[in-house]
Amino acid sequence: MSERLDLALIALRQILRATEISSRALAKECGLTPSQLIMLQVIDKEGGSATPSLIAKKLSLSQATVTALIDKLEGKKIVRRNKDREDKRRVLVELTAKGLSTLEDAPSILQQRFERGFEKLESWEQSFLVAGLERTAMLLDAEDIDAAPVLDVGAINTPAE
């Protein structure tokens, strides 16, 4: 292998390992996946409650995936579903006291570190990085794989280890 190829493969492996390590640490520390934590953050930013469709839109996830995530979080008593007081046809997903506590105690996740760093880059650097990553996905025949903009390992709606 050439030196450049080695460097590219090392960088890919580092990204994969960082994602895996971050996901495991989050699961160990608060029992959540990155996807679940980001969902809680979205609900919190919406004032403590949000409709599943709004959550799906904000996270760029399918309604079915959001429903599966809500089911898991509801099972952990972190969120609850309630009918909207104004429109009984609408369901709101609300943070429970345990959900708020979990959110406050949760560590910063890899995605948030990436977002902060990415936002600090110049526009041309962001474009260059996106182009390189899209090209990498193409080289791996992965450009058609359905993926949400969430740094998580495995399927988005899988339980934390």
C-alpha cells in the first residue's frame, strides 16, 4: 500500500473508533445512544415537548425511526406521550423529570464536538471536507445507504449497549 492510502485508512479507522468509543461511553454513563440524547436535546429546545413529526423533521429521521426511539425512551421513563391540550388529535412527546435530569447529567457527545469544530471552519474548508467525505462514501459504495445526520454506530433505533 502507498503511504497516502495508509494515511487515509488510518483516518477512516480513527473516525470509526472515535464514534464507537463515544457511543459506548454515553451508553455506560447515562444509558442512552447518541440518537436518543440528541432527541432529548431537540425536545428540550422546543420547550420540553414536541410532536413526533417535528422531531423527525429536526433530526432528518423517518417517522418510524422516531417512534421506535420514543418507545425506548418512554420505556426508560425519560419521556412520555401526552395528548395536546389544544388539539386532542395531536400527541406531544414530553420530557419527564428523569429525562431532564438525564439531559443535565449527559456528557458532551462526539457529534457536538464535531459540530463546534465544523462551524469554526471557513466556508471553503467546510465545502472541501463535505466533498471529501461524500467522495469517500462513494469509494466505499456507501452513497446509497440511508443515514441520518447523527454520529452513531449501528442502526439509529438500536438500544444502547
